[in-house]
Amino acid sequence: MTFSQAAYVIAVGIYAVFFLLFARFFVWKRYADRQYWLRRPVLDLEAEQRRAAAGGLELPRFAIVVPARDEADVIARTVDHMRAMAYPKDRYELIIATDAKEPLERDLLRDRLIPPAQAFLAGRTPGETPPAEAGKLVLGLLTELACQEWVTAPKVAGTVSLQSLRLLKCSEREELLADVAALLASSRGRAPASRILRLLRRAFPGRPDSFIASLYPACLGLALPVVSAYLRLKGNGHRALAALITHAAHAHHGLTRAILLSLTEAVSDGALRKVQTLTASGRLRPSLERTFQRRFPTTAEIVEGKAAELSEGPDSALALKHVVVPIDFDGAFPGRLTGKPVPSTKGRALNWALRFVDRRTAMCGFFDAESRPHREVMLYVARRRLEDGERVPILQGPVFQVRNFYDMGPFCKIASLYQALAHDWYLPALFRRLPFVGGTNLFVDKQLLQELGGYDAHALTEDLELGTRAYLARGAWPEYLPYPSSEQTPPSFRAFFRQRLRWGTGHLQVMEKIRSGRSLPVERRRILLRWLFWKGQMEWLMYQAATFVPPAVIILWLTGNLDPNVLPEAVRWVLNGLSLVYFGFTLYAFRRYSAYMDDGARPRGLFGRAGVVSGLALLPLAAFFFPVPYSSAYVLKTVNRHPRHWVKTPRTRE
């Protein structure tokens, strides 16, 4: 056998091995279905209440804990989702932990944005475009002023009325129009209708497409004066505005370009006169400060608003506790105040929140700020608790990180699908070897948490650290919870890489801590370290090495050092067909988890949907990058250049 023939046989052998490793998905699926998914009980609240009463008990109390720093984009709808859980409102509480540093950072942002916004509106920077966030502030104020003009000039606005968006609160309507105006201004009149429709779907979640489409013309027409005023302040953009007017006329059908231009000019003139009046009277900065408060709210402000709304509504029996982590909290449980600033981490926020858990609570549930858990998850945990009592100390559910799927880049789309598959099918099998605990969709016995001393506030992966410590110190092992939570994946590769790099480094950090825990049981430490190494460094390097095989094969083939003829042609056809299996499986995953994706961002047109499917064809390229953050963590740790600080994962606005 020649070198070229031997090289091809070796390459085929490696390919076959990794195809068999891929085929394990179906083995894991069978195990997960038989042990958990197909055995989920039919849950009924009244039946569980009768079960508890028969044993002389009550339904267990839960504390749902959500750490939320810089989560203003997602926290409101998370609260709405948590209040709709299928569990008695007086049997669980919602504890949201915000950070005292966030308002201070918001104050610094205000001081940075208002001067350029004020200079732009006052005409002191002609022809210049304000920085992006300052531009958002400018458009916010112009939107408020334009809306005042529409309201006070009904004859002018007779054809395009604010009443078209009357279902929104005034603040929500102004936010929507400001976002549309920002999109139109940044695109210079070329913003696709699909992006504006997406903003409308976000403002009116769950509404049919026909309703959203009916709002599009009015929304476009109402935003035009804001864009017009903004472009006039810049001193240019007439061509862009003309294009917008023409496009809006087509959208309105019955309205002519001349009518829309007249309406736009009338309202934008009024808005600009108000700007001049504010400037002359010295009230421009105070007006910008009020707009800043509305356009850049802190997480704490939104949570307080939700708490007030909850206290007066039908769900008033649900206790929403808003706790603020002090700047100088040391991060331990129960911890102390040090008198000097302490770095913020997720574990630190969770430990502060644990101080406020009701003493009657049986288990604490932990969720991220954008979590959407299954409505019946607490009912299932309550059933398990009633059946086995404290013998169920930890339950970990799967996390399908696909909700912002349509806002991700192609790589992150594919990564999110396979992450969901891993939690769906592989996680139950992993629990046979490792006490894996994630940071969300997690329920832990309150007494166990107190005995463990809460979370390690310094750990980069405080969740994995808690799970391993619970096993080593108390022999507690997690049970799979077959009720998923939909969440987000970082939308860009850079953010994805930073998140996974932290996970990989935290994995290595946990192993170091276990090695140094001399007081812990030796046999448990030895077994755990062996499996952590196999599921960590060994798999990372193995999969990373495998990604170099395809480019190496291509190079050998291009240089004439690969002879496929050593194998029969039929075998080669089968090998080529296996590539279609991977793509078909990825399409299956997309269909399987599409129900957990934010439907408001889903492309509606044929070309948009085709673009999503074609992006999945990048699987071979994406597969090369999957293990890169983890192998990078191993290499950086080896040379002592690894991350040392906890980094927050960015969110997609919802």
C-alpha cells in the first residue's frame, strides 16, 4: 500500500470513528426518553394538593432566585413569565437581586451622553453625528416632542394617528417609535420592512401577522417626522428622507407622497420649534435627563415598577422581593459588609439573595434573568418532594439556549442547537458520571444550601463548583428534571467565545479546588477528578485535534498525496452521503427546538426562511470552532494567562 493510499484509509478510519461518536446522540436519546421524558407524569394542581393533604402536609414552598445586573432589556418579561407559573401564588416567592453598582454606572453614562446630545440639539455641532448612544438619546427626545405635536394637532394628523398604536402605553409607544426612527436614520432610508415589523412584533407579542402588518404604515408614518427632524439637525439627508417618504406612501397606499411630506414637515417643524424653546429657556438639559431616565432604565427601576404592578393586580399573593447587592458585600453566605467595593459576580449576588429567603422555604430555584421555565416545573418538583422528601436534594433541568436564535450569527445558531440537544439527550447520561449543576433551571434543598455555605462567589463557574461540593461534602447527587427552560445564547462569536472560555477556565478551577480539598473524602475526590478530566481536558483536546483532520485531508488531496481509489467506489459514495446525515440532523434539531425560539424575530418571507436554513449548512466550518474556547482555556491556564474575573454574558433585547 502506497503512502497516499494509507493516508486515505487512515482519514476514513478517523472519519468513521467520529461518525460513531456522533451516532451516540441516538443512544442518549433512547436513554433520556425511557428514563425521563416518556415518564413525565400528568400534573394537576388539585391532585397534588390532595396528595399533600393525605400525608398531613402542604405543598412545599419555593423561592425563585434571579440574579439581574444590567438586565433591563429582559427582566420585565421574565417577571411576567414567573408570575404565570402553574403553582399557587402564596406558595412561592420571587427574589430578584440587582446590583448597587448599576445605578452608579448609569449615572456615569448619563454624564457622558447628555453633553454631546445637548450640543447636537442646540446646533453647536453642525453636520456631525452624535455617538451611537447619544444619538439614541436625541431620537428619544425628538420622539417625545413629535408625539406631543401629533396629539395637539389633530387636523394635521387626521390621516396618520397615534390612535393606531393606542394599545401601547405612552412610554411603550414612544420607545417603539424611537427605535423605528433610529433604524430608519441609521439605514438612510433603506431599512427593510422586516426589521420594522420585528420591532412591532416585540411591542405586540403573540399578535397575528395580519395585525402587525396593519400597524406598519402608521408606525412608519409616525416615525418619519422624528427622522426628518434628526436629519435636519445634521444638515443633510434630504435624499434619504425623500426615499423614506416614497416608501411610506407605498405602505399607506391611499396616502400620496405630497400628503406624507406635508404631515412630516408640519410635525417635525413643531418638534424642532420645541427644541429651540427648550434651548432658549435653559430646559433642554433637564428634558434630556428625563428622556435619559426613560430610555436607559436600570434593572432595579424596572423591577420596582413590576413589584408595584404586581401588588395591585390579581397575582398580589405572589411575593416579589427586590434585593440590592451592596457595593461592599464580601460575597460569602451569609457574609458581611467590608466598607470597600467588592467585584461583582453571579455567585456573590446569589449569596446575598439567599439571606432573604423565607424561613419556611423547602427548595430554592435558580434562573437566569432571561429564563422562561416550563410552567409546570414547580409542580413537578413539588411532586418529587412529596414522594421522596429530602432524598431529592438537587434537581437540574435542561436549558434550551435558542430563544434569540434569529438574532444570532450562523455559528452561534448551530452551537445553540447542539447545546440544546446535549441538555435534552446527553445530560441524563452525564448525571451517571458527574454531579453536573448548571446555573439556571436548578432547584436545591434550602437546608443543603445553608450547610454548604451557599455559592463560591469567586468561582468562574459557581454552578459546577456547587454541584461538586455538594457531592463531596454531603454526598448529594443531582437528579435530572425533565422540564426545560428556554434561554439565550450569546449572539456573536466573540461573546460566545468569552462565555465558553469562562466555562472552560472555571472547569479547571474547580478541579484545582478539589485537589486542594484535603479534608474531603479521598475516594470521592479521586473518582470525581478522573471524570472531570475525561469530560474536560481529554475531550476538549480530542475534539480540537479532530477538527484539523478535514483541512489536512484537503491539503493532501490537493498535493496529490491522497488516493481514494484504494476503496471501492460504492464505499466512497456512502462516505460522501454521511455529510448529508449531519446536515439533515441539524435541520431536525432546528425543527425540534423552533417552538422555543422567539417567534417575533422569525423571518416571514421565503427568502428569509431560506437564509436561516442555508446558514445551517455552515456546520462543517462551525464544528471547527466549537471546542476552540475550551482548548484555549486549557492552553491559557497552562501558561498562566487564563481569565481571572467573572464576566457577564450579554443579552439580546426582548
